[in-house]
Amino acid sequence: MNWRVLSDFDGTIALEDVTDSILERFASDDWQDIETDWKNGLIGSRECMARQIALIRASRKDLDDHLDQIAIDPAFPAFAAFCRTMDVPLTVVSDGLDYAIRRILGRYGLDDLPILANRLEVAGPARYRLSFPHANGACAKASGTCKCKIAEELTAGRALSLLIGDGTSDMCAAGSVDLVFAKDKLLGHCRDQGLPFVAFDDFNHAHGLLATLLDEPARLGVTAVFG
């Protein structure tokens, strides 16, 4: 079986929510009111993030200095190397910021990975805006990056799809892939919805699970996928 891996970034590859950390550091407190509207279902994540990013006031240097302090899961580089060795395409799919993801992964020599995320653009001195090259007008969650559509497009007719994630932005996509490595909120969602999943703790764990998936998939015991 040929597999393709789609991995979330914030809270999955990165050890924290990068966008929230930027907002906490550089945006006015109004970003939290916008966040509350999103959590209450009054707005979609696309509108939420666009309004929040517009509140940021930071020079590019200050932004870069902040991003350079954010760590990723220490086992992710080895996981990415394993995917390359095994010819398993690995794509970072995020409802976060493309610039932040590339900056952080670049410190580990991983900025050449395909990254599908919201596009951070300069809107003026120390000001920013978002564009949404991977949005979908029919997205049920009104996300900036529609992960379910991306999952369907990347794997249509060619490969089985594995999603690795942790949170709300991954929930829609979890129903569009063949298997999920899940933790935190996503784990509960997969369990509640009866989706095929395997719980994972970190990328060291995910590395071992992927090796098993490629070598002896039945050992994972996911009957919905393997019969």
C-alpha cells in the first residue's frame, strides 16, 4: 500500500500554537474577543484569523526573533527523514501562517517540505494581512485552509492518506482520510465519530507507528482500513 502523510503544524510539529504565541506577543488584547466569537461559532476560522492578524504590530525582525525561539518536536526531523527514505510524501497542512512555519522549519533544514497554509503578507510598516490560497467556499468550518479538500485532492486515486494532528482544524479532515494518528482534542473526536485512528504521543511514537504501518499494517489493528 502506498501512503501519503499530511501533518498539522501548531501543537503537532510545533510544541505550541504558533499563531496564538504571536498574537499574545504582538497584538492588542482585542484578539481574544475575536477568538471568543470563533469558539462560540459566530465566525469561521478564516474570518477570525484575518481579523486577528490585522491587529499585529511587529517589525519583521521582531517577528523573526520571536519565531526563532519556538521549538518543534525534537523527533520530527528524524520522522521527516524516514518519510524521505521510504518514499512516503510528507506535506505540512496547517490553518496557521506559512511564513512562520517556513521560518521555524528552516532552522532544522526542513523548509523544503511542501507547506499548505494561510499566506502572511506585509500590509505596511509593522503590519500584516492574510490571504487564503487553500480556502474552500464550501468548507463546513469556514477555515482559512480547508484540510478536508486538500486531503481529498492530494490522495485521489493515488495513495492512502494518513493525517497526523491534534486539534479542531484537523477534525473535518479526519473524516476525509484513511487513517489518523491523533492526540488531544482530535483523539476524542475520532473516538466519538468512530473514525479509524491510532493514538500517538509525539513524533518518536509516530515514527514507530508509521514503520509498522508500512511493514505490518495489521498489527495496528485498524480494521476499518485493513479489513
